[in-house]
Amino acid sequence: MCDGIMATLLDPDARGRVILVGAGPGDPGLLTVRAVEALRSADVVVHDGLIDPRVLDLAPPEAHRISVAKRRARHTLPQEAINALIVAHVKAGSVVVRLKGGDPFIFGRGGEEVEAVRAAGLAVEVIPGVSAALGCAAEAMLPLTHRDHSSAVTFVAGQCKGLTDQDWSGLAGQGRTLVIYMGVATAEAIADKLIADGVAPDMPVAVLEKGTLPGHRALRTLLADLGAMVSREQVASPAIIVVGEVVELSDAEDRLAGYAKVAETMA
């Protein structure tokens, strides 16, 4: 940090502020104008692991960049430690940009961080971002709602508290779209769960991998083939799963082997 910011460490009454910024699904071009302005004003950027380096480059060169990258089953810092880190820098007088992939309030724990900052009596602002579901679906020409096919869309997490703790009854099926975040590792269990809840095995499903980023893929199959396709195609995170009739309208590439296999078992 610059000398002026460091000097505020000597002033216990100095107050900075926190700006929670949604970085969108990856492509820097999908940042909002306000997000870019916030990054340019940052003294400290506390960022997720999947943030594109081109987004981080929008912060001043002298801004302190701190990665709090999380991976499945391995957190660099627990959430409480991240909260404490943010609060400590703000109390030192810094403008802290908390940079999150997608939107801060959709599976980003932004609400928890806002609570922590407010509990410390500090100022906080939230700048929304394009969520992964919206950005990836748009790239794949996949409308999450459509007058003829879907009048409702639901977002769920494929790993929060384990699948057995979640009730997805009625969230997917005719006239409804289900979007599943963080579901690649549990894709087969997700398909089994939905089929057991009454969703047709031949319901169209899309997997949108690395949306808006180089190497992105949009793959389409049937629900009964979801787990096998994820394994067969070696799908890697970040990726979202979309279940519903609207998938047939997308530009996602059919995986014909999967379609044929499922058709044979259902015949």
C-alpha cells in the first residue's frame, strides 16, 4: 500500500470501506462500469481464485492483491478468517475491493461478508455482477426462461451441505428450468436424485464449462446420461448444469453417443 494508507495505521479512528464487486463469469468485458470504477479506486483487492488476471489488472499497480482462493475440500482460509482480513484492512483506512466471481449474492457468501463488515461498524457497498448462470447461458444461446418452454428458473448448489440435505422436489420438469452450480463432481448423484424425484430420464441437460473464458464448452445430453457424459468428456470446473426443455433451444453440442445409449436403454 502507499505511504498515505500505511500512515492511517497510527490513527485508531480512521475508517475505510469495503466494496463487494461481482466480477462476472470470467470475461472482463462483462464487468459493469461501476465494477471497473471500484477496482480503479482499490488499495486492497481480496479476490477469489477464478478471477481472470485481466480483471485484476484493472486495479492500480500499487494495490495489494490478496488471493483467498477456495477449492473443493480445500479452503485456503476459512470464511471467518476472510471476514477478519477484510475488516482489518478497512480499519487500517484502506478501500478494500472484495472481488467475487459471478455475483456476490449468488452462492458467493457475500451476505456473510456484509454482515461481518456491518457488525464491525464499517461502511460497505455491493456492486452486482453477471452471474455464472446468466453469462454462460447467454453465450450458449440458452434462454433460461421461454414463453413456450419454461416459466420458472431455480438456482441450486450441487454440494452445499450434501445432496441428501436438499429438497429439489418440483424444481425441474416440464415448464421449469433448474440451474445447478458446483455440480460437476456429483453429476451422477444429481441425475439419480432428480430421476428419483420424478424428472424424466430423457429430460435435456446442458453442461456449460468455463463459460465466457477461453476453452469454453457447451455440451448437451439427456438426464440419464449426465454423470457418464461428465466423466466421458472429462468436464472440469468451473461449470454449471442446466436441466430443462429450454436446453433444446441452445447452441450446445449434442453428445450423440450419450443420446443413443440412453435411447437404447429406454426403448
